[in-house]
Amino acid sequence: QILPPYRSGSSRRVVRNTSATNNDADKDVNSAGVGVPSGWRIESGYILPGPTTHKAVLVEIQLEYESEADADLTFEYSTDGGTTWIQYSARTAPATGRPRLLRVRQTLEREAVQIAVNCEASPTFRLIAMHVFASIGGVIEDAR
């Protein structure tokens, strides 16, 4: 059973990339006062496809976006509430003139998992949505 989009825990919420928070020229300028691109990061809450007695099997992450230029993205996951992050995948989101979907398919089974997406610099990247597809995994040993 694959459950789109995921249910998240209360520890973190997804933050959207908006011009008011990430690409505002009043905030992101060089020493000459010229607007420069800045990076962004979003983190999910815990991915909970079923009861907490079972592991989550991460199947696919989808980003819906628009961007006037190619953007290099790094996908990470955490199993300790966001204290440490491990690289899950790295992709380039191609430039597009309309909304587009970027899919990252890689199976990962963990007791507790959160997702993060990083972009070093992207002046025109607009994140529309992030969807995480997961299924219910095996029983966690401590829960037997």
C-alpha cells in the first residue's frame, strides 16, 4: 500500500520557497547592493504511513516546481529528529516555463524518517509542492 502524500509528525513542517523569504533583493544582496541568488532548504516532519509500531518504507519523492534556470538539489533523510542528515539523492531540476514534476525513486526502510531538500542558489526556483510516497514496512523490533 502506497500512501500519497505522507502524514507528518509535529516536529517540523514543510516550508515553501517564496520570494518574500528567500529571494528578496532587500535581504540577498552583494556588497554593491545588487540582488544575488540565495539557497533554501525544506524539511518534512516524520513520514508516518501507518502505525508507529511499523517502519516506513520511502518509495518516491516528488517536487512540483517552476524554474527559469537549472537548479541542483540535494535530497537528505534523518532518522534522529533532524540532528543528523544523510544524503538520499542528488538531482538537477531542469529549467522549465511551466510547472513540472521531478521524481526521485529510491527505496529506503527506516523506523523513523524525515526528508529534507537543499538548493545552494536558485534565484528563479519556485517550489509548488513536495509529495512523499511511502508504504508500511516491517514491525519495529522493540514493538514485538
